Amino acid sequence: MSTTVETASAAARTAPAAVIVAIDGPSGTGKSSTSKAVAAQLGLSYLDTGAQYRAITWWMLNNGIDVQDAMEVATAAAKPVIVSGTDPAAPTITVDGEDASGPIRTQEVTSRVSAVSAVPEVRARITELQRSIAAAAEGGIVVEGRDIGTTVLPDADLKIFLTASPEARAARRSGEVKGSDLATTKEALIKRDAADSGRKTSPLAKADDAVEVDTTELTLPQVIECVVTLVEEKRAGK
């Protein structure tokens, strides 16, 4: 009996401290790729909050909701059941039990997600969902989005804000979408930035205590290494 207790005690001492990591930033900064890789490397859960806003937008479009009508969107915000899988190696998202991981990445959803996510009732619903997922992640979690460090998880152990020049971000995003035009992509990113930064409820913003990482001149492995180092330092200090 005592041996079991001693073994459990030793395991507790050697197990890495659980950390909640908030990674924010605009599109094209390497946020998703970095967050998934860091979570996988450090054995943490992973949550793509942008996918949740895309999921509710997709549901609205599929159910005939006028996404330009804020009142109609607000009324429908509580209806869809959104479930996010937090395995960084294979993150999943379902809406009312249906796999939505592919459909939420269409251009139609992309062009309308800012309007839907600006509605306060939508943000309140999704923020509550995000907080519950983070609270349930016993070993720690990497949560990526646009308002995680400022609004969703203001008490996160570590906050990181990724940035990059509009040109670098547009080049990366164009590389992800076949046949896309660089100039058009850049224009769309700048427009999305303005919408996200300018909304009244939980705008895209860097938390005062966030570590800013400019990824313009960095390769993805370099960004991942930088963030892993920051997380390990935070773990060691807990």
C-alpha cells in the first residue's frame, strides 16, 4: 500500500505542471499550425476557437438564417449543438452530430464568419463553451483564437500574440488555398482584421501581459520552437 502511495506521489512530482496557453493573433500568422504542433509536442489538449465560430456560421447558413440580420442571428445562437474534439493530432468539430470539419472551411463561411461572430449573443454562447472545454482539460490546453487572452481566458498561465506582415500572411494563406490570388487574399485579410479589431464585443487585441512573437521572418519550426520554449519555462515556474 505504501509503495503504491509513494509511486503515485513520485509520479505527481515528475508530471509536468498543467498549463493553459492562450495563443491569439490575426489570420495567416501561423496560429493554427503552431498551436497544434505545440500541444502535440507537450502532451496538451488543443482547441481551435475559430472553428467554433465557423461552425455556428455554417449552421446559420444551412438553416436559412439571414447572417446580416443581427437580431435573427442572436435569436438562433443557442440552437446548434457544437462539440469540439481536443486531440491536437486529430481535432474534430461536429454540429448537431454532423462532422463539420470540411464544410466550415468553404469561402462562403469564410466571408460571413466575421458578421456572425460580431453578434454579442454568439460570442457569449461560444465563449461559455470555450471556457468549459479549457476547464475540463486536466493536463492543460492550448487555446487559439482572437480574444482568448483578453476575454475568454484572461487568467491563462501564458498568453502569446502572433503577428506577421500583411504580405507574409497573404503569401501563407494563398499557399493554403489553390488558385487564390495574392493581392485579393491580402485585401481580404486586411478587411477581416478591420472587422475583428473593430467589433464592439471582444475585439481582436493583444493582452497587456501577452508575449508578442513576430513570425514574418520565421519558419514554422522556428515559431513552434519559440512557443514550446515559452511554455516549458512557464511550466518550470509553476
